[in-house]
Amino acid sequence: MKIFHSRKQFLVFFMPGFLLGIIYVNFFARKYVAEPGIFSDYFLNQFQKVQVDAREYIWYLLRVRALPLFALAGLSFTKARKISAVLFLIWTGISGGIFISMGVLNMGIRGSLLCMIGLLPQFLFYIPAYLVLLWHCYTLPQSQWNRQKIIFVSLMMSVGILLELYVNPVIVKAFLSTL
């Protein structure tokens, strides 16, 4: 099939994962969704009042954002690179489906808006970084890893982490103040 030789193939793996995440929340995890969580009024009110400590938050962000990148980068130089890229896309889809579904089930349309605002602006930089790495994993040996890709991925991830550290909490708090 021609779709497996283009960048659209990433959607072929991401979208079924996204659908699985939605199905999981709606049919299998419904009782867990009813429990208080990050979309509860109490948690959102507490988030508005808390001051984010950038020195502590940076270590959390590096662990959560850079560790998967380094793991995928390491796997890109093994024979498991293609399956790693596929599994990463499926897992990302499942996580996204669960995240959006939980937001919508707990808060309605406001929950989906909160999810989108929670991902911006940093994901505008994370996504291109991961796409370059995933494309390399998926098309090696046709595409070779080079200095430009290292600089691009490093720069995109660094800017994304800085935006998530300093800009995103301000945007989320501003949105929460309108609820």
C-alpha cells in the first residue's frame, strides 16, 4: 500500500491508538473516571493557587520529556527501530485518547479546551522533534542521522521544555480563571 511509504503512515498507527484510548475510557475505565482526579474542581482550584517552582519542575520535565526521546533515539540505532516507532505512535495515540476522553467526560467541552490549552505552546515544538526522530526510525537506512537533525531535535525539545516550564502554567491558570 502506498500510504506506508509516506508520512501519512504515522496517522495509520496513531489514530487506532487514539480510538483505543477513547474506547478504554468509555467502556472499561468509566468507574475510575468518576473518581476525583486532575479534572476535578478541587484540583483545578488548587492548581490556580499554587506557585510553580521552576527549579523542581525542570527536573520533572526533563525526566518526562527527554527520557522517552533518548530511549527512542537509542532504539533508532538498533534493529528494533521500526517497531519502536510504531509502538511509540500507538502508545501516544492511546495516551492522547485517554487524556482527551477524561477531560470531556469530567468537564464537557471545557475539558477538551483545557486539554488543548494544556498542550500548548510546547507541543508545537515537541511534535516536530519527535516526527524527525520517528521518520528516521521508520525510514532508516534511506535517511541517515546527521548533525542538522541533532541540532533541530535538540533545539525543538529545549524550546518546548522552556515553554512548558515558564509559559504553559501561565496560560493554563489564565484559562482556569475563566471557568
